[in-house]
Amino acid sequence: MKQFFISIIAATTLLAAGCKEHKEEKHEEIQFIVTSPIERDTTINKEYVSQVHSIQHIELRALEKGYLEKIFVNEGQFVKKGQLLFQIMPLIYQAETQKSEAEVNFAKIEYQNTKQLADSNIVSKNELALAKAKLDKAQAELSLAKAHLSFTQIRAPFDGILDKFHVRLGSLLDEGELLTTLADNSKMWVYFNVPEAEYLDYMSRDKKGSNTSVLLEMANHQVFDQKGIVETIEADFNNETGNIAFRATFPNPKRILRHGETGNILMPVAFKKAILIPQKATFDVLDKKFVYVVDANNVLKARQITIAQEMPHVYVVASGLSPQDKILAEGLGKVKNNERIKYSFVPFEKELYELNNLHAE
């Protein structure tokens, strides 16, 4: 019986050793995918949070006191320059205008009579000058009365879209009371803040007098169908944030963009002879990025790299790699540093082409 158990143990040991040897052989037979960085001129889009403003956005206020007698438009309506929007009850101002017209007529008759007398040397020239001054004063008061009367009509100062109304028909208005706002959305000013280092990069690569084209990613993650032009940079940096404000102008023919919207500005940045690698070929240790480089003996060596820019599925490498290096592209979790592997080489150009097509879809 004892001999029987010894035989079983020996068989089990041999079986375990065989399985272990089989697993090691299987592990050694794994073919890993290795690729190389590629070097090419690349353009990426840097994103900046932005705020959309109308090129003209003003408050419409009452210039005279009185009851709001008529409203000729509706909230959200597109109006043309000079179109009548609101009518304040004009009765008092009409009466003042009529009174001033009567005073002008009286002063005009008085001046004409005095002039005839002065021409006949019956009255002095001083009396004629006094009659002329009275006429001028009456005409000035008439002009003032007509101005007050015209202020009872609020008209659109430019083409635009009306916002909500802050008053209703029959409201008693005070001078200066807010009625609504008017926005000219034919073009939009989009403001975004740029850090100091990126501002300096922009100024160094931007040709003197040229304007950079940018895109606008809207809140629904769709790119606006019109390109914008960076036209203005503010004079000063914000000392608290270290940023400076840029302004891009976008045509808005379909009136899709509205005042107060948000989005992301996409500014193209060109990288000359950029080193590109797949994102999946990297791993993190604390806050640093590494890749496995395959040496001449097919041994993996962990190497730290720095990233200049991130793109969909791809990193632009600032330092740590060259196009001649070979890096492990897949299976990073199955290997360790200083391990020898077997691999098959796949050019990254092919994979990059497939990734770009996938991203485009």
C-alpha cells in the first residue's frame, strides 16, 4: 500500500512538472505586436472654452414717461432697422408740440412786422434783433417738443432679434425703464482665454498681419458650419488666471448662434516632424508615462516619455522616443520589465490610417 501511494505522488509530481513545462512553452510561444513611432508633420486642434456674443447686443429703454399704448412686435422676432416696436401714449407730447408750433407762428409774424418797421427806420435795429431772438427761441422749443414726441416711438436701431419683454401693454413707464434687448446675430464674437505660454507660441508662429482660422464646437458636440477668424487679442493678461482673451468672429447667416451660448474653440496648431505613437502603447506610473522599448536582444526596457499633445487614439511625443525605436503595442499587462519576448512587427502607419477612418466615422 505504501508503495502504491509513493507511485501516485510521483505520477502527480511528474504531471505537474509536465503541465508547468507546457505552460512555459505556451507562454514563450506568445507573439506580441510591436510597432515603431512615425514622424510626420501633423496639425492638431487645441480646445479652449468659449463664450458667444452678438456683435451688437443692446438694451432698449423708454426715453419718456407714460403709458405703454401699443406693442407692434413679439418676443424673439427678427426686426429691421427703423421698424416701430413700442408706442408710448403721445397725447401730452403732441399737445406740447402744437403749443410750440403756435408760438413759432406768433414769433414769426412779430419778427416780420418788426422787420418792416426797421426797414422804414421806425424801430431800431435792436428791436429787430430782439424779435429775431424770440423767433429763434420759439423754433428751438418746437424742435425740443418734436424730439420728446418722437421719443414716444421706440424703433429698432439695427437689424436684430428681440429678447423677452420686461413690460406689458398698459404699463406705466418711467424714463429709462428697460423694455427689452436687441441682438444683431449676423456675426458673432466668440471670446476664449489662452494661457501665457500658448499665447507666446501663437505669436511666434503667427505671421505678422495674418488672421488664424478657427472652428467652433457647439454644446451638442457638433462643429459649427462656418469658420471663424481670430481678429483681436486683449491688451492685458489676467493676473489671477495668467490668461489673455482672444476674440474670433464667425459669420452666422442661418442665425443658429445666439448671444450667451457656450462652446469650444478649436484652434489648429502645426507640429513639424512630430513623433506619433498609439495611446495603447503607453502605461502610467504615478503621473508619468512609459512605454516598453524592445532592444536588439528582444528584451523589453521601460522608458519614460513626455507627451506634447493628445489626439484621438494617438499621442504626440515631446521627448523619449525616435522613429528608429521599437515599442510594444499590445499586451502591456502580460509582460514585465527586462523580459525577453517574441514578436511580430506591424507598421504604425497602417494602424494610424485605420484609426483615422474609424474616428471619421
